[in-house]
Amino acid sequence: MVVALMMGFAAGLPLLLTISLLQAWMTQEGVDLTTIGLMALVGLPYTLKFLWAPVLDRFSITLFGRRRGWLLLCQMALMVAIIGLGATDPSANPWWVAAMALLVAFFSASQDVVIDAYRREDLADEELGLGSSLYISGYRLGMWVAGGGGFILADQLPFSMVYTIMACCLLPAVITTMLTSEPQVPEGTPKTMAQAVIAPFKDYFSRRDAIWILAFIVLYKIGDTMAGTMTTPFYLDIGFSMTQIGTIVKTFGAGAIIGGGLVGGVIMLRLGIRRSLWVFGFLQALSTAGFVVLAYLGDSVAGLTAVIAFENLSAGMGTAAYAAFMASITNQRFTATQYALLTSLMGIPRVIASSGTGFMAETMGWSAFFMCCTLIAAPGMLLLLKIAPWRSAGKAHVAQ
């Protein structure tokens, strides 16, 4: 469980180094907004990581093993790439900055693939819920260090030094990788690249409910994701100050998400993963409806605190169950490829469905928009009847 927490931290730390912190640096250096906007494309490796995941399933690095070897290589390369990104000059050569940021994203996405595979292979089925919740808590902590800590440091130090410090923050994860044990290699792992590419997809789509599961992964958190895209404009529009948003939403809210993940992990030990998807999914939808109430209350600090506490706790629990479910349905012979495919699908709502939320909020108004986001959660919940009926989910948990 400690390893899951540390690996989550290592996965979450690099993400904001190529998004918000890099945007702040480029803005400070006077780079035009068009170029800054195009920098969002450096995040493509996170969406396309399933393309090279078969290589990580097929080959092993002899000295440290199939998972630890790749993980150590990715972490060392990631540290070098982060330091290299800090050594660039955004005002003189923004495209060199883009190239280094792309390298950071590539090694970060590759690290994610190996970490997901390691966690699936290292933990027993009944441990996946708590392990996933600790991984997500570590992930959020890593994001907080890179985001909050990075911005604070950038006020005192040059950005080159900030990026070097962030690279050094990965050292505990490197030490963890070196000290932890290698998971047992399952029988039937790919022996050729053809097997590594074709067999994972053949194995997955041979399942009776394969298409329904993919639809569920796309839809389960779609309402929560769409609502989250427009919350900051919503807070400002109804009268909250930047300080109130920073204090209640970003700081207190981050703690609530981490707490929700931990609580969700403990509950999953009792209910099992599939029943937890029912409970947490319902709470997730209900918490989105809380924004409708806040729209009527206006700039009430007590109302905002209550809504953020409930929404972030339920989001943390829902994400923990979601990640544990995806891990539980992967075949351990092809963990890296199958999990990478599923997590790539996870990103679809964030990119596609969220793109039209501004238009929806503008034309419908805040109350109707958030009510719509609440109702959009229904298809994902209904799919649970197909892939994880409440009674059969209970039987599966007892069998475990």
C-alpha cells in the first residue's frame, strides 16, 4: 500500500509541469497566447499511450525485471527531461520548450502505463480497491506539490531551479522502485511483438460484455467531468472572490478529494468494487446536483464549503472505485496494454464532452446546466445493471 501511494505521487507530479506551471512561465516570458494554447498538444502521449504499451508488456529489462526495470528507466529519463525542460528559454525558442515538454509527457505517460500494470499484478483482487485509493491520493498529492508548490517556488526562484527541484522530488519514488519486489510474471505473457499487440485486444473483445464495459468506462464519470469543467467560471459569476475560490475550492477541496479516496478504499474492502460503483456513482450524481442548490444560494461561503466537501468526497470515492474496477478486469498477461487502452478511453469525456460545456452553460443558465450534468450520469449508472448487477456483485465479493 505504501508502494501504491509513492507510485501515485510519482505519476501525479509531472502532469502540471507541462500544463499550468509551464503556461505561467511562458506568460511571464511574454510568449503569445496562440503559442501557449498550442502547448496543450504536448499532452497527447497521455491519450495515445496504448500505442507503445505492448512494448512494455513484451520486453523486460533483465537487471530489475519486467515491471521494475521499465519503471526505473522511465523515472530516470523523466527526471532528466524535467531538468532539460527547465533549462530551455520560452521567449527565445518556444518550440524547443515544446519538444522538451513533449518528452516529459512521453516519459510520464510511459511511467503511468508501467505503474498501472505493476499495481494490478502486485495486489490481490480484494486489495485493488484500497490500493487504487492510495494511488489516487498519492497522485493528488503529487499534483499539489507540482501545482501549489511549483507556483510558490516560482515567486522566489528562477523557473530553471524550480524544475530541477521538481525533478529531485521524484527521488523517493526511484528509491521505492529499487527497494520494492518484482511482481510474479504470470503464465502466457507475450513472446513476440505480434502477440503483444494482437493478443490483448483479442482477449478483451472475446468477453461477452466487452462493448458494454467500454461504454461504461466512457460514461460513468461523464456528468461529473462536464460539471467540473465549468465550476471556476460558475464560482466567479455568482460572486465568489479569487481568495475564496483558492482557499475553499482548491485547498480545502484537494484535502476532501484525498479523504474521499481513502474513505472509498476502506468502504470497498467491505462492499467490494462493483457494489461500491453503485453507491459512489449515486453519490457522485447527487453531489453534482448540489451546484444547482448553490446557484440559488449565491455567494454563500457556508453553501460553497458544504457543496465542495460533498462533491470532492464523492468524486474521490468514485474515482477510486473506477480505477479499481478497470484494474480488476484486465488480464495479468497483458496488463500494460489493456489498462492503457482503458485509461485512454477515460480521457474521452474530458476532451470531447467537456468542449461544449461553455455553450451549454451560456444558453441554458447555471441551474439547468448542472441539472443536465446530473441527469447525464444516468446512462453510466444504468449500464451497471448489465456489467455489475447488485446481487451478482455481492456474490463475486463473497467468492473473493
